[in-house]
Amino acid sequence: MSPLAESPTVARRPRGGHVLTSSARTRRTNTSDADVVIVGAGLAGLAAAHHLTSAGLAVVVLEAQSHVGGRMATDHVDGFRLDRGAGLLCSDWPELAGLPGLGLGSALALRPFTPGALMRTGDRCLPVGDLRAGTGRHARAVRQGREGRQGRVPYPYSYAYQMRSTKQALSAARSFGGGRGLGRTARTTRTTMSDALDLARLRAGFARLANTPAERLRARAELPAGEALSARGLPTRTADTLVGPLLAALLCDPELTTSSRVADLALRSFVRSGLCLPAGGASTLPELLAAGLPKGTVRRGVRATSVAANAVNTDGHGVLGCRAALIATGARDAARLLPGLRVPDFHPVTVLHHAAQEPPMTAPALVVDADRHGPVSHTWVTSAVDPSRARPDRTLISSVVLGPAAADPVGPLDKAARTQLAELYGVPTDRWELLRSHHDPRAVPAMPTPHDGRRPVRVLCGLYVCGDHRDTSSTQGALSSARRAAVEVLRDFGLRTAGVGERELLAVA
Ligand SMILES: Cc1cc2nc3c(=O)[nH]c(=O)nc-3n(C[C@H](O)[C@H](O)[C@H](O)COP(=O)(O)OP(=O)(O)OC[C@H]3O[C@@H](n4cnc5c(N)ncnc54)[C@H](O)[C@@H]3O)c2cc1C
């Protein structure tokens, strides 16, 4: 048994209600710089630091970059706030609400996309996934987030109801844009009867999905998401033009090789809560977390070069003694520090940010190119979703490129994207200014079958690892892995873990 596990469990109760052992405290002050050294101040590292400091432990977080947030960074350029990632969140992700400092009533404001997504196919624009549309009793309940008798949101699924609310959603899609761009184009297009039927069927399916407990989805047979769409009897047209492109956008996976369990959970979150962006930029989340930590916890510009259970070596900043080390870097950096750790494949992503004089549409909607006739998978008018991200006199449009095209040189990529965006929004784009493009070849760890959404986070007593690659490849996954790692650390320290929530928080994409 390790010395940490042997520590007597008596002593005082620090903030957070955990029991900190007296011998453990003495050992830290005598021989260590911190109880726990965390490597990496991305979302996972900062969340873990919150859990551990709330339990009364002394924590140091080392961050190689000059800023916190890792892949959730935001560049400030000429009055614009430009995310390096896409930063799309689902407000029903349990980890978001459960995190100290980010829960209800915190400084974090989420800006919703409404309606869920607009699928552009041919000359049509079909709204999908917004179960909150409509004026009926059920839609109102979904909008207000009211819970049903058994703790469920009472989603409607009768065919008649879906037909009615589909009509409402379609007319809402036509009126979006206030006569501009996408709105004007959509208003002039005819929505066919078969579109309406497809959408009604889809909304009924989504409603059932929204009401299915996550555990049931996780127990379903696991296939690549693309295969699962046809295996489940979804009409080819619906799968190809509606659900497939939407899933590709949600998972950053145009080939849909992701595990169908992860895909189901991602879709479920989408239909339950829709998508949103953190106000002020993706970096708001990690910055709020960092600001909530005790002063001096985060040390920026310090790169860890090797890690052991009792010490972390750094590049030019000496050795830090500790009782435990937690590696919270991306997958590849984690494997450098912990040789033998699995490195997954990755989905590359490029994000293009354009500025325009006029908004190409006024609706805060996610526009998905269902026909995939260019490099852009999905796009949105960022300043319509979150006005704080753009100068008042300009419009900010963000677009996401997935798959091999993401690696194309910026010049040709921007040219092809502008042509496609002109068609999607129905406005000229030649005078748009490319503010920034950000390419990340390792943006999102791939999650093919079989996917283990709860990879072990405890390497051995005193050595731990967390990050999105241990869970699901998303903000929710990074936070979930951090909580699991914090629980393991506290257990090995002989401390209570109740405050961190040992409840089974679902890793929902
Ligand atoms: C382009 C793009 C689009 C995305 N779109 C979405 C999306 O729409 N929705 C969503 O939920 N997720 C999205 N993601 C994924 C999401 O950003 C990540 O899942 C999440 O940010 C991972 O957080 P993390 O803390 O696990 O890792 P990271 O954010 O990678 O943090 C790791 C940190 O460790 C630091 N580090 C590395 N090595 C060392 C070292 N040796 N010493 C000290 N520090 C070190 C790094 O500098 C970094 O700050 C996207 C990502 C990208 C890049």
C-alpha cells in the first residue's frame, strides 16, 4: 500500500466539507511545493484544480502557454473576439452546471442559437432540432426547461403535434433574417410536402430521443454513427440531408466514424437544449475558472518536462515536489509525459472568421450545408448570437471546415469557402474580410467504435491523467474527466469525495 493510502483519516474539516488528514498536511509542508501539481491549464486542468482546492488541498497548475484555456482560447483582433475552436456548447451538459464557479447564478452567460439548426439543401432551408419551437403547452414546457412528473421534460411526440409544430418552425425559418440574406432566400423558396413530412417524422424521432434515458442509449448496440443511421431504418433522404450533416457538425466528424452511442448522446443533448456559445468568447469559461482559484495557483509559461508521483520537472523553472501529479494536457502531450499512454487519431478542424459590413442574416442560427458542396460544414453569424464578440459597426461570421479540406492552405480555402458562403447565405461575400483562420490538426480526438467514454484516469497512486481524450471529445468530456480524476486523487489521499459528486454524471459528448 502506498504511504498516501496509509495516511490516518482524522483531522480538521477544510472548506468544501472534506476531511484533510493531519499527517498528510504535515508531509506536504515539509517536503512538497503542493499537494497536487496539475500539468495543463485547459478546461480539464482548471476544473480539476477547482475540485481539489475546494477539498482543501494546495494545488499548483502549470501551463506552458502564456494564457489559460488550451483549445478554448480566444484571440482579440481589432475589436473582435475570435475563438480558435468552435466553442459550441449544449446548455444541458451536466458538467457545465455542476462546476464550482460556473453553475447557475455565476458570471457565465450562455448565448443560445435559435432555432437549433437550419439545414441548407438545394434551394431550401429546413429547421431541425428545435423542439422548443411552437406555441403549444409542451413546447412552452421545453422552452422553460420545466421537468415532467418523472423528472423528464415532457416532449411531445404525437404525429399531429409534430406536423403542427413543424409548420410553425418552417414559417419561423422563412421569417428569419428580417428580409436579409438567408431570410430572403428562404422566403422565396418552396418547402415541399415531402420536406414537411420528413421534418415531422424527424421531430417525432428527436422527441423520443430526448425522452430516452442516457443510460439506455449507452446500452444500445455500438456501430459507426453513419452505419447506425441506416441500420435504424431512417429514410436515406432524411439520413443524408438532415441527420448526417447535423451529426458531422456536432461531432466534427464528416465521415461519421464516431461511435453511435456518442452520436446518440450528442444528438440527445442537441434536441434537449439546443446549442449555445459562452458570452464573450470560448476563453470566458477557462478564465472564469482560473479567476476562481486561490491566488498564485496557476503558473503560466511553465512547461513540464517529466512527471512522477512525487515531483514534476519543468523547463527552466526547477522541480516541484508534490504528493500527487495530474496530467491534464491534450492526448499527445500526455503520452510524451506518460510513455505508453494511448494516443487516439484526431479530427482536424479549421475555423474561419470573416468580418462584413452587413449581416448576411439576422437570425442567431447555425446554418449547416446539408449538400456539402464546399469546404464549410457549418457557419453562423457570431455577432447575432453574441453581439459582444464584434465591433458595433461590423458583423462577425464564423465558419467551420472539417475533414481533409481543413488542411488546405488558407488562400485557396478562403476562396472556396467564400463561394460556398455566398450560396449558403444568399449574399455576395467578395468584400468580406478574413480576420483570422485557425487550423488545428488535433482539434478533436476521434471516438470510433468501440469507444470507452470513461477511460481510467488513475495511472497509479499519486499519478493521474485527465482531459477530453479520457472521456468524450468535448468540453463536457474534458470537465467530466477532471471530476473523475479529482475523485481518484481524493480517494487516494483518504479524503471524502462527496463534494466532488460521485454520482454518475453522464458523459454526453
Ligand atoms: C478547432 C476546434 C473546434 C472545437 N469545437 C468544439 C465544439 O464545438 N464543442 C466542444 O465541446 N468542443 C470542441 N472542441 C474541443 C474542445 O475544445 C476540447 O475538448 C477541450 O477544450 C479540451 O480541454 P482539455 O483541458 O482536455 O485540453 P486542452 O484544452 O488541450 O488543454 C491542455 C493544456 O495543457 C497545456 N500543456 C500541454 N503540454 C504541457 C506541458 N508539458 N506543460 C504545461 N502545460 C502543458 C496546453 O498548453 C493546454 O493549455 C474543439 C476544439 C478545437 C481545437
